[in-house]
Amino acid sequence: MRVAIDSLAYGGAGVAHAGDGRIVFVEGGCPGDTLEVSIAEEHPRFIRATIAEVLEASPDRVTPPCPYFGVCGGCQWQHVNYGVQLESKRVAIQDALMRIGRQAGVEVSDVTASPEQYGYRNKVELSVARTPRGPALGFARHGSNEIVAIDACLLLPKNLRKAPRSLSGALRYLSSRIPTPVERVSVRVSRKGEVEVDLWTAPGGFPRQLAAKVIGDAVGARTITRVITKGEAEARKVSRVEVLSGPGAWKENLGGFEYLVSAPSFFQVNTRAAELLQSAVLGAVGADGTSLVADLYAGVGTFTLPLAAASCEVVAVESSSHALADLRRNLDAAGLEADIMPGDAGRIAEEIEGVDTVVVDPPRAGLSERAGRALVEARPRTIVYVSCDPATLARDVRSFTDAGYRLSSVTGFDLFPQTYHVETVATLTLSD
């Protein structure tokens, strides 16, 4: 089939249209391409296809610099001009808000570009592949659970790009000496160059001192931890964290605040772009010291600290015990105060009264039904919603607008260049 790619889908594929009106999703397509494609799947409303031949390349098609592009599932858009990436993300947000959120005529502002298009990640999570040579680290192959072993990742800062190869060598050396195998490895690097390596394993025997020395020598890590998990692979929970060497946690500076982050705690992976996101949230809150602000899903305090510094009265809600401990330490280190409420955001939201503004930064699944209902009943003047998924954002926005809120602004932030993922800040205000 011959097709012309006219856009990019949220999910990564190029989008074309067949003669019968069906949508054609083409992996590796770029808007402006004319392609000969091979049909992989046919469905009543859409077709999935792969590129057989590029008949006419788009002027926006670029040469991917990564040798693993198209094999590794980590980056989907390295072949697309960065400006087109940004516009495609804006369209994805707008489309979700119109289709799912029923926000007719919504205008989404231009997506704020990342200051860096490569080398922007302060963290990668590497899976362990079992090879004839021993364990090797890499990422899931596109469209499968198979692990592609890699030597380097261009999304890491230059001084740590070859960490996957170095750590693979370290794991091979340790493999015959570790009775409990390492299942995955997290690598964090701060803007000051501080490196942490976290080894994720099941419970069992482990040569702590040897592992600390070998891993430390491989990548110059200041902190090395072992994160012990229990349960089935899809529902594993952190049992405990063992500090093998160093202070036991990683530090990063974001927006003038220093954050201590333990291994299981979430932190935005693009520090410089996250500063732009943080600033936008503060602007949307209008933090002037006169408001009572609830920060739901507060994590280690990305928004709690600057809100408290602006003299707002802040209620920070978080369920993770690891993030709560980090949040308390970060507030203490900054000399700031906030009312910390441990527990599920939905339950706590039902107990909060007199809140002027609510900041929510939920996981990809969005707000729980309980949390959404509690926020509607609390009737804060402003809801500032930070989202990493346009579809769940749109679903929740519809619930709020049905309850009398108005979507007053929507802006995307590109924390994930070379991928289809996008972060969004949506501001909703209570209609008079």
C-alpha cells in the first residue's frame, strides 16, 4: 500500500489514511513522508503497517543519532524534526481534550521546549538481559518484553552515556558471586555529576561490600543501594532499601531548592525542563502567601517547597513512606514548614476544608474516582492539574467542567524529547 503520512499519533506511529477511509498507523513514519508500507494488522477501523520503502522522504525527517533507534523502544521520534515533535504533542493534548474531555474549542498553548534535546535525563532504568556472555543491561525491544542490550544511551549526560556498558561488565563479574540475581538497575546523575546506582533484587543473600566496590569502580557512583522487592513481577512492592555505600540517597537542585531523593521515590527525569514546569505551576497557583494550598501526590516536594517558600499555608498529601521521609527531610533542610498528611489522596481530600487551591500531580492513571469526587465536593477556587497522560487528563477535566469548573489554560512541557510523552499543566477555575 502506498500512503502519505500527515501526522503523528500519541503512541509514536505516523498516521496516514487508506483509500477506504481507515486510519493507517505506520511505525517510523514522519509527517510529509510518502511510503510503500507492508500491512501487519487489519481491523475494521484501522490498519497497522511497517515501512517497506521510503518513496519520498519528508523534509522534516532527520537521521537518528542512536544506533539502537527502531529496535530499542525508548525513543520513538528521533527521526522527526524537533519542532514537529513539539507541535505533535500540542495537537495530542488538544485532541484528547476535545474527544475525551468534550472541551469544544479548547486552545492549547505551544509546548514549552526542553532546554536539551539529548543528554537531558537524570535517571534511566535498565533491565537485565540474560545472554550467553552473562547479564547485560538494556531496554525493552519496541513492541515486546525482550531486552535489547545496549552499550550507551544518548539521553544520559555525556559523562555517563556509556554507563550501561560499564555496569553490564560489573554485573558479569558479580554474576557468579551473587546468589540473588539483580533484576534491574537504576542510574541517577545530578546536574553536579553526583551518581547513584540502585540494584533491584528479590530477597536473598547478597555480597554487599563486593557489589559496592565493583559497581562504584565501574561508574564512580557516590551512592549504591540495594532495593529489595517482594511479590509478583507486575505488583512488586519495595520491602526495604539497603545502603551498600555512600549517603544512601541522591541529591538534585531544582528551582533553587535542594531535593534529597531515595531510590524508590519519584523525581522528574528532566531537571532543567522540570524547573520550567515548576515555575508554571507556581504562576498558576498565584502563590502570594494568602492562600491555603493542598498539594496532592506531593512526592518529595517538587511543588511543596516553593509553595511553602512563597509563604503559602501548604497541606502536602503523599502515600509513599519513602517519599514522605524525603519530603520531611527536604522541608527541614530548607527551613520550611508544611502540614504533611500521609495517606491516599482520595481519602485525605475528603478531610480537607477551606482550601483555596489544589495542585494535583497524579500517576499516569490520573485521579481515582474517590479523589476526583472529593475535590469537586471541596470546591476549591482553583485546581492546577499536572499530568503525564493527555487521555486521563482529559477524562478528569471533563469531570471537573461537568461540576462547574472552567478550563482556563492548558500548556504542555516537553520533559521527554525524542518520545511521544508530554507533561501538561491545566488550570481550572470555579465558575461564578
